[in-house]
Amino acid sequence: MLVRPDIMFHVEPFYDPATFTLTYVVFDPDSKDAVVIDSVLDYEPQSSTVSTASVEKVATFLEDNRLRIHWILETHAHADHLTATPWLKKRFGGRTAIGEGIREVQATFKTVFDMPPTFRTDGSQFDVLLADGQVIEAGTLKIKTISTPGHTPGCVSYLIGDAVFTGDALFIEDYGTGRCDFPRGSADALYTSIHEKLYALPDETRVFVGHDYLPGGRPLRVSTTIGRSKKENVQLRAATTREDFVALRNSRDATLAAPRLLWQSVQVNIDAGHLPAEHDNGVRYLRIPLNLKRPVDDDGTRRETRGS
């Protein structure tokens, strides 16, 4: 448990090594008020099955400490793991929230997945859509929303006291920042989000990251500080120019493979974590685009475009 004696809340991290994801329970130990940020529903792609081992660890902690969930928060629609938001809400109550930019993400991927007309792109799958600067309360806790697009157009960070939860915007300083090559992603927007918004916070602000990829095989780290990030982040320091960051980020992104669970995760997460509806045969099906960027004919050979 990460505790500051001068702060009236505690942060409990949970790490999922399969997806390098960090989930956080933020709570007041006196009032028992709590929020959960970026939960994980386990998914095994070979058998295409979901399970709840990761989120059950969160549930055990909530129950053991008699915590009351007010909010289940998402920093964005994740592209590398399924969210366990519906599971948590069903068992503990609370309201769900995400940044209002989720509408743009939904509209983009509704087309990518050729989702049915009934799929809503107004964000109404979530209880609340949060605007930049909006403050919500969880009993004694106050959570300020900071819009931090770039990784996706709908990313937000959550500021609680002296701690900011940055999702996939800003990572530990020895790893850098989030990638920006997903649809509607933007390295230029991420520079603004980090350099002009997050780096405007006090240097002592604690930064709790959405993933830790253990670069160089080092032990897990869940947090850094704004001050350390500004001095040491390998991709974006306070002195880094916009042009240099955009060039570096775009160059690196061009070398990255798609996340292992990209297609499974996004279509579930833009629907607030709800699994696809059952078909008449009682089975749920995911939609996986085939050769999205390089269409092929029925025999698998590359389709020739007109005029080629």
C-alpha cells in the first residue's frame, strides 16, 4: 500500500503481468470511500475465454477493507486489455465514468468493426462522461479530470490530492510516453497534454502510470513524480521541443507491432466493458478485422486497386 502520512487517502496498486497493466484502488481509510481506476478482465486469446482472477484480487481488497466504491473510472478505451467495469459495478455498485472524448473513439471504431446501427456513439454506455477540469466527488475524495489526448482522442488523467493517474499518457521516466499511432491518435496532441498540462502540476506530484513494461528487466515500478519526469523522461523532458518529440514518437510508433489484444479489447471497451450480445445459438462473438490495411481477395492474395 502506498501511503503518505500527510495525505488523507491511500493508493493500492494491482499489477497484471499478462498485459503489464496497473489497476488502482484509491481510498480514504477513515471514511472507507473509494474509487477504482483501470480494472482488468482477463482474456485468453487461444481459447477466447474470459476470467476474473485479476479483478477478484481487487474485490478481495475492497471487501477486506470494507471499502465503498463510488466510481469505477477509465482513463481511456484500452487497446491491450478488457476492462472489468461491469463485473465491479454488478458486485459493488458505484458509477462508471470516462472522458467525453470516448464519443470520438466510439464513432471511429464503429466503422472499423462495422458495428450494427444500434451501437450508440454518444457515450451513453457509461454513467458519466467527464469534461476537462470537471471535479467529481467520492465521499471525502475529490477527483479532478485532466483531458490528456494523444494516445487516443479520449484519454484523461485523474488528479486526486497530490497524485495524478495518467493512464497511457505518461509512463515511468525510463520508458517514456504512450504510443500515438492508433486511429485519431496524435503525437502533437500528446505533447500538449504532457508538456503543457501534466508538467504544469507541482514537481512533487506523484504520477501513477497505467502500465509498467519493466524496461531492462528492472523490478516493477508503479509511480514517479512530475519533477523527475520533467528532468529524466527518455522521450519527453521539460526541455524537449514539440518538433523533437513528435519526430521521435512517430518514428518509434512506426516500428511497433499492434497490441496482442487490440481488436478484442477495443470493441469491448468502447461499450463500457460489456461483452458482445449472445447470438441465437447462445454464443457471444468478437469481430476481428482481416487485413484491414491491406485488403485481400477470397484466396488471400492482395487485392489490386484500380489503376495499379
